Amino acid sequence: MAEPQAPKPAAPAAAAAPKQPELKQLVRILNTDLDGKKSIAFTLSNVKGVGIPFAFAACRIAKVDVAKKAGALSDAEVKKIEEVIRDPS
């Protein structure tokens, strides 16, 4: 009699590609909806009173990568950025 063959293990497809964090479409900072697909430093300039140089400075003070997409920010990072913009000193 032939022995039954053990089923072949399925190749893990998810392990091949690193999982990207899910991007939020909109991020709300200081009552302003920001595009989640753009980098945080440039999209912060849509907030009233925030220019690009101040946005870069706020990200550095809050220790947030300026190239990070706004939709990939954690809630803690958003709160840090809001605090820095409200009180830069």
C-alpha cells in the first residue's frame, strides 16, 4: 500500500513583502484636515499661521521625521506636533 503524502506547506506570501503601515486619508491637526499622502513637513503649511520653515522646525522639536507621511503618524506624534505649534518655546 502506498503511504499518504503529507500536504506541502503553503509558502507564506505575507512574509515575502514587508507590511506597510496603513495610511490614513486625512489627519486632523489644530482644526485643519491635512492630506495623509503628503509628507508632514509640507502638509503642515496648510495650518493657518504655519509656514514651511516653521513646519520643519516643529517636526524637529517634536522629534518626528520630516519625510514621514502625515497619514502614517501615530496619535502620540500628532499630539506632540500640536503642542509644539501651540507653544513653540
